[in-house]
Amino acid sequence: MRIHLFIQAVFCLLTLVTVGQTNFSYQGKVVDESGIPIIGAQFNFLVANKVVALTDVNGVYAFESKEPSLRITQVGYADVTVIPDDTLIVLAETSSMLNAVVVSENKRFTELKNATISLEIIKPNLIANTAPTNLEESIGRINGVQVVDNQPTIRSGSGWSYGAGSRVQVLINGAPMLSGDAGQPLWTFVPTEGIAGVEIIKGASSVIYGSSALNGIINITTRKPSSKPYTQVSTSAGFYDLPKRQSLRYQGDSRNTVSNFTAYHTSTYKGLGVSLGLNALNDESYKMSDYDKRVRGTLGLHKTVAKHNLVYGLNTTYQQGTSGSFLLWESYDLGYTALDSGSTDNTVSRLSIDPYLKWSKGKFQHTLNTRYLSINNEVDNGDPTIDQSNSSDLVYAEYQSSFNLTAKRFNAVGGLVAINTVTQSPLYNGTQNATNYAAYVQLEKGWGKLTANGGARYEQFTLNSRTESKPVYRAGLNYAAADFTFLRASYGQGYRFPSIAESFITTTVGPVSIYPNENLQSETGTNLEIGVKQGFKIGTLKLLADAAVFRMQFENMMEFTFGQWGPIAPPLFGAGFKTLNTGKTRVSGAELNLSFQQKTKSIEVQGFVGYTYTKSEAMEPNKVVGSDNSNNQLTYLNTSSDTTDYALKYRPQHLAKADVMVTYKNWTLGVGTAYQSAVQNVDAAFVTFPISAYVPGVQESIDQELTAYILFNARLGYKLSEHWKTNLIIANITNEEYAIRPADLGAPRSVRLQVTYTLDKSK
């Protein structure tokens, strides 16, 4: 009997051992609710966030695991637990505005409601339906964001800087898109076709994104190839209407035209994802000498190797074109005529090559992003004795590793960055070499309803023989106070080293010169914010309210300053621009945004409305910040046109923006508006003799409060068939006359007709 029991015990033990060593076979397909295969869906352990396998380009998976159940995760979809018997897995999209997936805050996918900083999203349909000639037009529609002379500024964090030294980092799919020499966004190089979305962080993000993220970031993401093709071709043509004032019509009653063509296609072919883009623009502009003619092409290759949890690819863009530039007007009455009718023609070629690699192993994910960016500008300023042509080559590489414990709500991300730029041009006083190395780490941990993150970055810059290094830090909290209520607080430091252009540029735009400043010091800043995000649902109406108060403080702020920097001789007596360190400054304020969407059986409504209040202040108004050509000591007080409350230059105090789009059957109507209060303070040189005599009319435009305006835009679309759609787009409907900044008027009313063909088999 005992022997019999012993034999049974041994048999059971052997059975358990055998079961413990059993490999479960998983085989099937993962699709969305429309039956479209999902590429790269991850199979993870239920407890540890270890990646076991990925679906291939057809959504198919086949592997073995010792785990009897696994979790499938994919960005934008709800997680699903599966067992070996499951062969067809359907993932449901997370469509709530609070659950919108974002990537910008931590360089990893997370939900908008969990952000610790202010973050805005631009949906691709807003971009497509407004037919922008470059993406800065779409960026400028967002509340609290302005783009002045191609330079973005968020919540009045910057004033006016003519094409150099951005405090806002611009990225495409996480890789920076600032020029290496001037540190300016290359808006015309950024594709408007194939955009999946745009995320805007408001506040210092230097820990993750580096030097130029002192004031925030703009991250543009493009469509990823799927097994079903997506093709969109769009063409638009129109004109700039005549200004109301007869004196502004520098071409008589002739209307300048603008035409734009874009095409984008993406799909997979034998396992290789391919994306193709094309853009051709002919913009005669509304100002003298400010034309833009260009052609840009993009190619993306994307490969998923499911059995090795590996994704790799390459994106490349090439652009060729000619353009003109407009800096200052002839006078108030000749606001669209360039000063002295001067012109500068640029022939530009740009090439970027961006290889990348992503690899998952257990709890770790590794990413390598690289870029080679070549820019060549051939400049014709009408004077063969002055060579302003320039070229630059930038090499960028970033390795990032992340570690995730889902069950413990812990994530760590760290990385190494190397950037090198070489320029060769008399414009920058010969050959200049700039190098940036950085290392960063950021940790995130959740406890119950509370999530906290913190990080640090160490930057080192070398500009020729000058070397400087500095650490920056950030921290953030998010607390889920209720089901749809999320409180947040953040503190972030920023750091920006002077660009090559700010330090070495010597050039002219028409009769006006721009001067170098090799003694520029780097600027630092801090951003403090407290905010709340509140979701509502009333029947079919979904609302998302976001309110925040903030304070930014800068040390050694770099500001573009107009004055007498050159020899006192006609025609402009040495007038021009130079970047100066203007001392300690502060910008504080509050912001309120409301997003909404409602969908019934026949009508869909979506849109947003927002208001931003900022109060800027020079904290050291008596500090000597430089000397002009006559050795006059310059301070905030004697270089400002209006020193009331020590307001900083070129900043409005109030901004409000809104956009609403209504879809009924085949019709779509969109209406947008933008309000800006008057700019109180500008450079005193604009309104004092002798420069005011040679650039007349700035004081008159201030008296007329041209920088205070309300603009209205509209678009009316009709869906002709499943694939064809038309849009009539009218900007500045009332033909409002307004000034972007001193001696530069904004665009009059423009009218364009857009025709779009879309073949989207992924639906």
C-alpha cells in the first residue's frame, strides 16, 4: 500500500514538473475594430513588463511562451489579456480626450491626463483642412503660441529675434529640426503632408530635449506605414486681396497669387514600410521681395522584425528653392514696400538623412536616432562685393534606453546626445565649429492616485575654443483627484548657449545691418506651473478644461536689440540689430483652455477656445547691457519706447484664440479667430531720431494700435465623393490691417480653393 502511494506521489510530482516546463503556443492575428491588422503590437508578461513578441506587418504572431496568459499593448488602444486559445484579437481604441496618447513629455507613450505640464495637441484634420503653406501657420492657431518672423514663442517667453536663437525646440518624430548655425526652426523644410499630429509643451523641457527647449517644444509626428495603403493628394490656389489703404498697394490693383501642391503615400510592400511625400509651392507673397518658390520631397523606409523585437528605418528629405526676404517697411504709408525697395534673394538647398533603430529586450527598450543635415544658401543681395552665402553641416546622434515596471508604476529613461555643427561663410566670419554633448535621466513613479517624476541633464557646449557646461533639473507631480479631475505641478530649468549666428553674424538685409556679439553669455531660466485638467461628459458632448498659472524667470536673457551699432554714415547711420544679454527678466501669467467635441447621428462638432494672460517684467532696468557705436551705455530704460511697469519688448499682454469645426453630412464649416492686445514696448531706436527718420511710421503704427487686432478665418468644405473633397479657405475675412511687429504689416485677406483626393484603405 505504501509503495502504491509512493508511486502515485512520484507520478504527480513528475506531472507537475512536466507542466511547469510546458511551452504554450500562441498563434493568431491582432486587428483593430475595423478588422485592420495592427503592426508591432506587444505581448508582455502580466506582472513584469517584459516584451515577449511583436506582431508582424500583417498583424500576425506565432511564438511559444511558458506563461499561460499574456497582455497585449499598443499605443492608442486598450490593453487586452490573451490566452493560447485566442487566435483573433480585437483591440479597441481609447478615444477619450483625457486618454489621448502623447509622447512629448517623457519621450515615451503616455496619456494626456497624466501629464505634469501644459501640453496641447493639434489634430491632423485641422492641418489638412486649412491648407498651410508651412506648418508655422498651423502652430500659430494654438492659444498661447505665436510665430514672429519664423520664431515660435510660447506664453511670451521670447520677444522678437530675426531668425536666430529659438527658445522653443522643434522636432520631427523626436529628432530636432533647428538649423545648426542659427538655431532657427526650418519651417519650410518641415512636411505639411502626412502629419499624424503635433504636440506642444508649454514650459521648460531642457532635461529631455536640451538647450533650445528653454521655453517649450513643438513635436511633429508623421504617419506610420500600415499594411493598408494611405494616399492623399491636395492642391490649392488663390490670391492675396488688395489692402484697404490705396498707398499699401505697391503693385497697383494687381493681386499676388499663391499655389501649393502636396502628395503623400504610405503602405507596406513585402514587409517594408514605405512613405513618400512631395510638396511644391509658389507664393508671390503680399509684401515686396518676400516670395517663396520651392520643391520638397521626402522618403521614409520602415522595417519591423517581429521575432527579434526590432524596428529600424530611415527618413530623408530634400528641398530646393528660391526666396526673398523682407525686414523693414519703407514707411507707414508704404507698409508692404521694402525699405529702399531693397531685396535679398536666396537659393536654398537642404538635405537631411535620418537613420533610426528601436529594439526591445525584456523590460528595456533601446532607441538610436541619428541625423545628418546639410544646408546651403546662395545669397544675392545686389552687391557683388559682399558675399553672404553660407553653408552648414550638422551631425546629430541620440541613444536612449528606458526601463519600465508596469505593475509597480515605475519608469526610467536615460540617454546620451552628441551634436556637431560646422559652418563656412564670410557671413559668420569664416569657419565656425560648435559641439554639444549631453547626458540625461528621468524617473517616474506612481503611488495610488499620485504620480511623480524628476530628472536631470548635464550639457557641455564648445564653440571653437570656448567651452561651457551646466546641469539642469526638473520635477513634476500629477494627482488624480477624481475620475475626471487631474491636478498637476511642475518645476523645470532651462539653459541655452548662444548660437553661431548670434555670436558671429555680420550681414545686411536691404540697407539694414545685423551685427555679431562674440561676448554673448548663455542664458538660463526656470519655469514653475500649477494646473488642473477637468473632463466633462454631458450626453454626447465631451469637454476638457485646462487651467494653469505659471511663472518663468530668466538670467542673462538674450534679446534682439535695434540701435546704432555701426559707423554713423548714411543711409541709416549704422542702424541695425545685435543680440544682447539684457539681464534678469520674469514672465508670469495664467491660461485657460477648453476643448470640446460632440457627435450625433448627423452632426459632429469639435473645437477649442483659449485665453492667455502674461505679465512680463525687466528685473534689472538700470543694468548696463552694452554700448552703441558712440559708446553710449545702454540699459533697459534708455532702449525701451515705453517703460511702464518695466514691460519687456515685443510682447502682448492678452492673447485669445478659438476654432470650431462643424460637419453635417457632406458639408464641413470651420471658423477660427485670434485676438491680441497691443504690444506696449518696442526698441526706442524705432521711434527716436535719426533712425525714426529713415524708418518712418513706427510711432504712427503704435498710435494706431496696429499690434492690437482681432482676426477671423473661415473654411467651407464639401465632400464630393468618398475620395474627393473641396475646401474654400478665407483668412483675415474682414481684411483687418495689423502689425506683427514694428515696420512689418500682417497679411491682408487671402482666398484659396483646395481640392483633395484621399484613398485611405486603413479605414
